[in-house]
Amino acid sequence: MIALAAGVRVWLAAGVTDMRKGFDGLAGLVQQRLGQDPFSGHLFVFRGRRGDLIKILAWDTQGLVLYAKRLERGRFTWPQASDGAVALTPAQLSMLLEGIDWRMPARSWRPEMTG
């Protein structure tokens, strides 16, 4: 699992990305498609056309880091939008990496009402 420092945001790039891209190609997409700074320390997540491969680009203060994960079965859940970005919480990123639908998770407990 990827440990996230306080204040780090996770951005999911909507649409499909050419998974042949490496550090420079993905950093360019972060700037052009998402309008973000790839050297900000935030995580930028991309998915390929088949849906079984994701890449995560991050800056760790010394250089760019590229994580990749391929599911042997199933597909990563992705937004329907063809462009833009979706912000995820660290918990949603964990679900995404496990192949779980992070959009509508069901709680097994009921929140207590205060007041």
C-alpha cells in the first residue's frame, strides 16, 4: 500500500490513458489534461483502455515515482466522464487498488445521530 502524508490529494484522471506513457508522458498529461502540477506531491492515477491496469504518478521530493498495478481478474472502477479529474480520499484509493467499487461503498454500521 502507498502511505500518504497529511495533505496529499489523490486525483483520478477520468477517461482512458495510453499506458505506454512513462514519467514524462504522464507528467505532461497532469499539466495539460488536469491542469495540475506533477511536482506538487499529490498522486495522479491513470487507467488504460482495458481497465485492468492503472499507473500512479507522484513526486516524493527527490524525483517522480511511478507505481503500476495490473489486476489478474476484473477491472478497476472508473468514472464515466471522458475528461477531467475526480478527487479521491485515501480510503477510496485503497478500495480502488483492491479492485473494489469505491464510488458507493456500503457501511456495515449505522452512524450515530448527535444532537
